[in-house]
Amino acid sequence: MTIDEMKQIKKEKGYSYAQIAELSGVPLGTVQKIFGGNTESPRYSTLQALEEFFLSETANDNNQNMVCEEVPYQAATEKKQGEYTVEDYYALPDDRRVELIDGVIYDMSSPTFVHQDILTEILSQIIKYIDSKKGNCKPLMSALDVRLDCDNKTIVQPDILIICEKNKNKIRRWGIMGAPDFALEVLSPSTRKKDMTLKLHKYANAGVREYWILDPDRQKLIVYDLEHEEFPVIYDLQGSVPVNIFDGELAINLDKIRELIQDYPEDGRE
């Protein structure tokens, strides 16, 4: 049975995505993406489960107890900010990059070349240090889902995170369940307020030990030693700054970061 044939049966019988998911055993977000055309090549096992469901229903055309009004995912836009859940987050198209914080969806623009260049340099310095010490911490770069509060209302994507051995039980196939040891965000005009206030509050309350905010426009770095509840320290992008979770043994070279901040031409975006 083809997807188009399944869509026709769905339309005729008025099944909702939630009903199909419940009765076929296929996750709701996957059902929404397949029938919304966002997933072009579903897994064979997924198609098989959907086909079995629709074949069983076509064999029982006289059974009317499942007929109801179709409620596609687009109706979720009628929710108020603050009411969205992890289920809504995963039902969004794959090419839409967002964060979910306390039930509020925040759209994120694509990162710039400078943004990614900075992250690559910082990540390489962290990896080099950990490898030299044969350490067991894992540094990772966005995009990676972090269910910070371990609930169904918040998923963030730190630009860089570090998770260490004592927290390895938080690692899942899809991302991180809980707070990483270290988080870093590179500010952009669209994320400045969120990164400097809302995410600072969330990271602190969730148990992130150290939080860095790098501001390329002002060429400043703000370091929060959340583990020891120290006042934030603001650095110019020069010299080196120690990473507190490694007891200062790792120091990030900010001179290299400053050199990466260049005013590249804007042409070609239209």
C-alpha cells in the first residue's frame, strides 16, 4: 500500500494523526511528518506498521466507531505560548530549528559563518585538551537536543556543551536528558536576550556547573561559575581564560577567537 493510498483512507474515514499513532504503534511525530510530506523515505518497519493498520481498517468498513474530525498538526498553532510540549517540538518539520523553553517555542535563525567558525575553534581547543589528558568528558557542538529539566516542556540546544563521566547516565541516543556540566552560547541579535537572561536562569536552576556567553559584536566573554555561585567575570577577547570545570588546567585562547571575527560581505542572501 502506498502513502497516497493511506492518505485517501485517512481522509475517507476521518482519522486523526493521534488515532493513527495510537492504533498503529508509530510515534505521533513520525505519523505527522509522513502524512505531511516532510519525510520522503520512511523506514520500512514504519511503513509496514502503518500498512497493517490501514489494511485492517479497510477490511472493517462497517465499523464506524473510529470516525472523527481530522486534527492536523497545524492546529497546534492555536496553542498559546507556554502550552507547547516535547511532542509538539518533535512534530515540527526537520528543517525548522527551534528551542522549547517552559512551553514556549523560540525560532532560531541559521548560524552565520563567523558564529560557526568561533564554535569550531573553541571546540577544537577543548577536544585537544581532553585528548591530551585522556579525559572522559565529551565536548559537543549544536545542534543537539538537551531536555534540561527532564520534563516535557523544555528542549534547548547549547552552541557547545560538555558532559563528564559522572553524568554519563544522562546521555541518550537522541541527546542529553538533564543538565550538562558546561554550556556555551555565542550571541546573535536574535538570541541575545534569550541567552543572556532566560537561558542563564534555566542553566543555573538545572545544575549546569559553568556557563559562558561569547559576544562577537562587543568582543566580550562573560563567564558564570554557577557551581560556586561566583559573580560573573567579563573578559575582553584577548589572552586566555580558564575553564573552571577543569580547575583552570584548560585555558581557551581568546586571541584566536578575536582573529576570527571579521566583517564578511552580506551579498548573496537574497
